[in-house]
Amino acid sequence: MSIRKLLAKIHLFLGLGTGLLFTVIALSGAVYTWEPELSRIAYQQEVKAMDLPFVSISEIRSTLQKHFPEGDFRTALYRDPESSIEVLLYVPGTYYHAQINPYTAELIHLQDMNKGWLNYTKKLHRNLLLGNVGREIVHWVTLLALPLLISGLVIWWPGRGWPRKSSFRIKWSGPPRKTNRDLHTNLGFYATWVLIFALITGIYWGFGAVRETIKQLSGEKNMSWEVPHSIPPETGQFAVNDVVLNRLIADYHSNFSESEVRIGIPHAKDDPVQISVIAPKKGINAIDHYYHDQYSGEGIAGDFQYGLARNRSSFERINGMVYDIHFGTILGLPGRILVFLASMIAASLPITGFFIWTGRKKHTIQKGA
């Protein structure tokens, strides 16, 4: 048996074995590519801009205590003038996002992030709604999809010479069987060059051994980091100082008016106040983290694992790029469109491939008769 025929059999068996799951994972991933825009609609994040200062942490806390006292206030994300403030709240077994009007502190929307169609779409992509078992299935389907795509690319290339022009086009006027084959092989060729990156990043997330290997190669395992701490007063019980938090978020939101600013709420007496400055549409590696003493508000300097973006280690840069590559955000809107289209094509490949297979079987039976 030639290598080409062997690859064709591998392609067939992998496709039949993982096709349905691959379609579900790819289709849900295509939808989730537009998570920021869908969240803005589903969670009512858009507000009317007003010529008023943004509300303080104290005002947000007052709203939460009134409407959702059981929620453990963790972070507040201050965004642009036409977006709500997004608050992260923990409750046993789940977590919530609360959308707060930045001018009135009104609670606009409260969402359990383990429920809702958009969160189910995310879970469908990550674990097929089957928890840890589903997560492992997704990891292995992703791994097997890589040789599936590569073998398909080899099969697409002609045995002799260079591909013809027809190998890059879809003949809509031809018989359905030929059109279906073009949809599978020719669209698959185009999508493969994008999907390979989505699969490699998915494998990175799915298998700890891959991440540990990159950590070792990058020297991350040999690095040590300082841990930022607040200096608690010698007397008195721990209590969150909203005066300091109010001042810090007002200063940062004013100084970084073109960026989003997330402030963390301390939960232990030596916790620092962590403030993250997020440059919109520039990816995870464009986030700067700052630390302040929760009692005095003074900045805390040190060699921290998560600090300024320019000081990030090689491994952390790679780790940050993985998400941006997976969903195409590394190339901005064009990259997201590419990933969306490639994912939609990917979802169709097991279907068109199945029709190719059944068509061949039918043709073989008729020929034998």
C-alpha cells in the first residue's frame, strides 16, 4: 500500500471516528469568536454616555448589597463611556457578572456565568457540556484533528505535478457529487492554513505536558518571583478601605482614559490592591498590572510574575499569545473573521466528507452489481 493510500485510510477513519464531535466543537467555536459582541447584547453592556464622573467602588458596593448581598465582590472593570462597569461576584459553586451603570450605579443585568446560552456555547466548545470527561474528549479530538487536516492536505495535492486551477475553485454548475467534493477538498484546503493554528493552540491548552515542555525550554521553571503584599496596621481588625479603592480607581481611570481598568478587591489583611490596565483590542500581552498597599494606597514595586507587559517572561508572552491566536484577535477584526470562516468550513468538512464516503460506497455497490 502506497503512503498516499495509507494517508487516505487514516483520513477516512479519523474523520468517521471524530467527525460529529469535530463539527460540534468547530461550530460552537465559530459562534464564540464573536463573544465580545454577543456579550454586549446578551448582558446589556451598552449604556448612554453622560457628562458625569464614573461611580465609585463604594457606590457599586452599595448597589450590590441591596440587590445581591450574597455575592462576594471580587473585581470591577471600568470601560469606555458607553459601556457598563462589569463586576465579578463569587457565590459557592459559581460566579456572576453584574453590569452596573457607570453614572448612576444602577444594576442593569446580573448573569450567572454557568448559565445562559452564550455560556453554554462556551462549555460546548470546551467540554461538550459533559464536564471533565467532555473536556478530555475535546482535547483528544483536537489532537486527532491535526493529522486529519495534514493528511487531507496531502491527499488534496495531486500525485503528480502541480494542482490545477480547478483545485482552488468550487464548480457550482457541476453535478451535486462534484460540488460536494469541491466543498470538502477545496474549501478544506483554504481553511487548513487557519485551522492548524487553532488546533495547535487548542493542544497547548489541552495537554499539560506541552505547556510544561515550553516552560522548561523557555527557562520559566528556573525563575522566581516576588509576591506583592500590603502592610497591615499593628492594631485593628481587617476591613476593606473603600476610601483608598475609590481614589485609586478614579486616578487610574482618569490617567488611562483610553484603556479599560480592572481593580481587584482585597480579601485578606496583607492582600495588595491589583489594578490591571487593559489596552482595548491589543491582546492579552498588552495588559499592565500595578499593585498598591490597600491601607495607604502607595504603589508596591517589585519583580512580580504579573507586572508590566514589557517585563513579561518569554513563557508568559507565549501563554498570552495562545488565546489571541486561537480566536484570531492577534490580527484584530480580520483575524477573527478568518477564524470564524475557517471554523464554519471546519464544521462542514465531516458532513461533506461523509457524503463523499457514502457516495463511493454506493458507486462500488452499483459497480459490483
